[in-house]
Amino acid sequence: MKSIINILLLSIMCTGFDVYSQVQQNRTLYFDGVSREYIIYVPAIYDGTQAVPLMFSFHGGGGLSNDFMNYTNDMRPLCDTAGFIAVYPQAAVDPNDSSYSWLHKAPTSHNDVFFIESIIDSLSNEFLIDNDRVYACGYSEGGIFSYELACRLNNRIAAISSVSGSMLLDAFRDSYYNLGFCSPVHPTAILLIPGTADLSPHSTYNGFPPYYMSAEEITTYWSNFNNTNPSPIISQIPNINTSDGSTVEKRVWENGDNCVSVTELKVINGDHDWPGSSGNMDVIATNEIWNFVSQYDINGLINCSSSISEDFLGFDTKHIVKIIDVIGRETILNTNQILFFIYSDGTIEKKYFSE
């Protein structure tokens, strides 16, 4: 009897996916009559006992998911410390020009939004996924597609970021792509990282009517939808690399419904780049994206009623997990006492706030 149990245990350990190992896999999913590809990265700290977030990353038009992961937006080191699962889908071939494209040209009926939903469902059947914390980011056309997920798969997406990629104007989305208007259903945190010198038509800072929104139109749309403060808080990111020819201005629309915010990292003189990988080196877009989206779930800012805005406190690259008093009780910001701030990167700071 003991030997039979041992055989069964060995069989379980050797069959299927070993959730106790650091794993990167190339996968296929049959969708819409086509065998589609995507890459997943599961960190070693995943053990199947706690639900973890999903982070989707979308390469640019004509690009490859493997190249995007290896050379531009490598989320794997963050996965290893923060414990989320990274997903890098591969776009399908556009039948009109034979390039890899997230937004197939009309009149094709193919819809990548449902391909992403299928990946979410497939991974949720295999792993313990926190379906309230599914995020998306992308570069160039992948950034445009991230906005599409915020518009058309909003019930599954908690927050998104777009780097060097604009958002479709509703009239163009409806008349050319036959997709209808953008229709989010919950307050949605948005981070955009545009360059003011980007000359690509689908990501120029001032927009490309009647097809693509300007950065101002994007922030106006989402700040209005989220009911944030009408005017942003503006600050300058330290110009730590004076040889990259660009600087970064941070613009934050705060106090939206469910405590969501809209944030723009405006790369002044920035081109069609992924900061930290190319172009501007004052910020690392990959880190900024995770630090931003990870604050939110499908219901808005996590612990909305008790959390404190990281921008109010002046922290740009990490966020507060909890605040405790001198005897270890979790609390909120109070004056005239010593408080300990515990951050997402594991650091602790002691602070004293007086009236």
C-alpha cells in the first residue's frame, strides 16, 4: 500500500505543471480558427496557495513577443520578487499586409480582445489567479491595444499602461474597425508614457485626427470617466541622465472614484521609445508600470478607504503596503505620533507627522 502511494505521489509530481519551479513556457491556444502563441513566466515563489496577479505585455506592431520580453520590457525580475505571472502574447498575422498586428484592418472579424480573455480563462483553470488583479501594458501598437482592453474588456482588466501608443478616437474605432465606442464599466487607473517628439502617426503627442487621440485627449477622457480632480498635480522627475536629450514631467489626476488616478509620465523631447530601454533613461518604464498598476484591483485602489496616495507622500517608485504604530497596530495617517511605513519593496521608514 505504501509503495502504491509513493508511485501516485511521483506521478503527480512528474505530470503537468510543476508550480514549485521557476518556469518560462512557450504556449499555444487555438482561437478563432488559428493556433495562437504566447509566453508565460511563473516565478519560483508561486506555490499555488495564494492567488496571484496576471500582467500582460504586448509588443509593438510587426514585433515578436520573445524579443519584447528579452530586450525591451523584461518583467521577469519583478515577477520573482512581487510574485505575479507575466504573459507575453504574440499578435496574429494581419491578412492585409502580412505583418504581426494587434488591430487587424477592416473588414476582418478577428478580435484579439477575446483572444486575451481566452488566455485569462485558460490560465485561471490551471493556476490560482487573482482575477481582480489582471493588468495590461504595451508598446506602440501594443499600447493602443492596451487601451482597447481597457475599453472593451474592462470587466476583466483592473488597470493598464501604454508606452508610445495612442488611443483610437471613437468615431474611427466605430466606423473603420466596427468596434463601437469605448465603453468601460468601472473606474480604471491609467498610466501613459508618451514622448513629445514621437513622430509615429499612431503615437504623436498631439494626436492624429480623425484616427488617434492626443495625450491631452486621452487624459481628459479617462480623468472625466474616473471623475478625478480636473487639474493634475505636476512635478519634475530628477534628470539623472543628462545625455539622453530628454526629461520627464509627471502629471497626476487624483481622487477619482474608488480612489483611482490617471498618471502621465510626459517624456519631453522623447521619441518612439520605451524609457529605460531606449531613449529616456531617467525612468524605467517597466518598473513604473508595475509600481503603478499593482496598487489597483478591479474595484479601484486596493484598500481605498485607508490607503494614502503615494504621490501625496512623495514616493514615486514604491507604494505603501501598510502603516503601523509603535506597538505594531495597523493604522492610518495620524498626527503627533511616530508611524512606520511598510513599502512594497520590503523597506520600512519611520516618520513623524505634526499638526
